[in-house]
Amino acid sequence: MAAKNLTISLAEAAALVQPGQTLALGGNMLYRRPVAFVAELLRRPAPPTDLTLLCFTAAFESDLLVGAGCVARTRTCYFGLEAFGFAPMFTQAANAGALRVIEETEASLALGIRAQMSGLGFMPSRAWLGTDLLALRPDVKTIADPYTGETLVAFPAIPCDVAVIHALVADRTGNARLNKNLGIDPELAVIAPQVIVTAEAIVDRLTDDVQIPGALVTAVAPAPRGAWPTSCYPLYPVAGGEILDYIEACDNGAFPAYVQRFTGQGNAGELSSDY
């Protein structure tokens, strides 16, 4: 029996994200981010709102979603633009109290995702002991090790509704190649019931260097240069000039105009930049 062809358009893929869901975005820092997918979300007549944004690190594409008013909560251990500085719309929204920032660290994200992967409610660890982080996250409890009596931190499982991962190449059945900088993309593909792969190129069959197996994937959408202006090594580097243009636009209150130009259409006039 032939494997199912999962190829759909980018617009069809973006339509799978619903308001109120937890949306995980793959990639790492300014590398291999699903920017084209986010742009397609913003082209929707009514982009989804009340999203929980789950990223190991959040960057340019995540800032677009925050500026557009799509994100109510963030779960990430870093939100910024690397050498280019702060993520402007996230910074404005967080400072204005318009966004709930769920405090996370690398450890809490890794352990929460590991718990979800294992089908458990929590994962124990010594992380955060002796810090003030537990006061910031009352949902994170301590427990006693049943064997030693040692106090441990029980990091709750982190659920996810949709994960979007940008690949260098994918085949029509969902197998995807990410190159060597995987971030936590393979783990996101496990915990999300819906996994969307956008790809620089789609081929009939991919059999080697597969990091995301097709069995985990819901849909594959073609997205040439889909990570731009973040990088997609070895295909293209970070477009620093574009990121600087974005920061300048945000600093001058021109976020809606920037989104209008970046997406080529959409509801940019309705996007809020009043944080």
C-alpha cells in the first residue's frame, strides 16, 4: 500500500491553526525558522488569536505573531534577535503587561517536553532548587523522592496542539531533513498531534538523513526561502539588513506597514502596535 501524499499548500497548512491553541515553532535562534508559515497565518482574513507560543528560543517569526496580537502567552527560555538585540514587539507587549510570559528555562522546557513525550504528568529534577523561579511558577511543585526522601522539583508536562517545522527538504509522505542544527524539533514532532513541515524543496522520496519521520507528520507544504530573513544553512544566510529594517519599523510605530509589505497583503491596518 502506497504511503499517503501529505502535500498541501502553505495557505491550507496555515488554516490548521485554531484560536486558543498551543503553537510550537521549530528552528533555533535565527536559524531555520518557519517564517513563511507565520506570514501565511497573518494573511488569513482573521489570524488566530489567544495562542500560546511554545519555542525553545523565539525570534523574528515569533515577534511578528506577538505584534499582530495573535499571542496571549509565551513559553520560551529566550525571545530576541541575537546580535540584533531585543525582539521589539515582544519587548513592548511584555513591558505593557499585554502578554503573559510563562517563566521557563532550558531545563524546565526540556523536562516538561520529556514528560509529555513519556505520557507522564511531570518529570522530576533537581533544577530550580534554591532559586526564586518556584515563586514565579506556582504551578511547578516540589515532591519527595519516594526512595531517598530528597526534595525534587516536579516539572509539569508541556502539551502542544500544532508544531511547525521548517526543513531543507521533505518528501511527499512527510519525511524531512533538517541538517545538523536540530534544536528541539524532533521532540516537538513527537508531542504535537498535528505536525506541519514546510520545506525548501519537496521530493518524491527521501531515504537518508531523515530527522523527522513521515509517520509523525500531518502535512507538508512547499516554502522555498521559507526561513528568510532567518538563515537556512547551507542555502542562505541571515538577512541582517531586513532584520534591521524590521527593528526600525517597529521602533517608529510602523509595525502594521511592515507586515503589509512583508506579507504582500493581509490585515496590516488592523494589527495593533499600541503596546
